[in-house]
Amino acid sequence: MQRIYVDIDDVLSQTALAFTRILEESFGKRVGLEEITSFDLSVSFDLGPEELDAFMLEAHRPERLMEIEPMEGAVPVLDRWSERGWLIDVLTGRPPASTEVTRAWLDRHLVPHRELFFVDKYTRYDEAAWDGHGRVLQLEELHGDRYDLVVEDSLKTASYLAENTTARILLVDKPWNRDVSALPQPTVARLERCRDWTEIATFVP
Ligand SMILES: [Mg+2]
């Protein structure tokens, strides 16, 4: 039995693609997926602080989150893992206010999972974020051997988990996670880079 950690945005869902569409519609800016070389959207989308706030507000509207397309091949692979009796938890760094729509999206696309957890992956939340939306997990709570396999696209989160857990770390290759020059070599060595879900499936026997 394997215990699996799966991220949502740009692992289960084509979030960056949806975001570039919103950027074009709402801000008249065209940015290609390959140009998103920074996880920081103020950099990749060249937005000032107020523009970024407005963009994030628009991008996190429930209708917007709901229309994001699933990543090709993800659900069939998770179905196979689930049929083997493996436990799949979905762990997202989204704002906890998106709990309801995130659950609805996972249901709509029949994503097999045991639990959905909101994790403070980017140290964004203070106590206020806990208010009314249940508890947000801290990264420290994932230390150790809670999961056997992690599927992430955030370099920061993946490298943190590589350094603090025993899980195998599959890093879904994206333009924003390719620069690993700031990481220690043993951490980089723990990251298994995969192109897509077809490749992820072949990585896991
Ligand atoms: Mg992600």
C-alpha cells in the first residue's frame, strides 16, 4: 500500500493555462506557458502589486476555478492507484476560502481521493486564514514518513519535502521549476523530474 500526496494546481489541473487566459481577457496581456519561468506571478505576468491583487481576486473566483481543465491523464492514473488500494490525499496551497469550489471541482472530475488538505505551502497565512475554513496544515506537519510518494510542481514545496520527509518526490516539469541552482545537490538528487502523467505512471511500478 502506498500513501500518495498529490498537488492540484498544474499537477491535477491546467491552472497556469487558465491563468494566462484570464490575464489576456482581463489585462490584455499575452504570456505563453513557456514564459512562466517564475512561480511569482508578479514577475512572470509583469504585474504591479495592485494589478496582482486584482488578478488573484479574479482568478480565484469560484466560476474561474471551476472552469480549469484537468491535466491530461491524471485521473486515469489515480484511478489505477486507487484500485490497488493506495491512499490518495490531495494537498493544495490554494487559499482556504476556495475549499467549497475545490471540493466541487474534484467531484466534477471524479478525482479519487481520501482527503483534501489545505497546506500553508508558501507561508502566506496567519491565524486569520483559519477562521471559518477549517485548519490549514503547516508544512512541518508533513515531516517524516506520512507519505510514500509526492507529486508536486512547486520547487519550493518539493525541495522542502525532499529535505524533511522520506517520500519519493516526483516533480512535474514546468518552466517555473527548472532553475535548481539555488538548491543543495543532495536535495536536487531527491527530485525525480517527470514530464506528464504518462511518465509519472511509468515511474511508479
Ligand atoms: Mg501546484
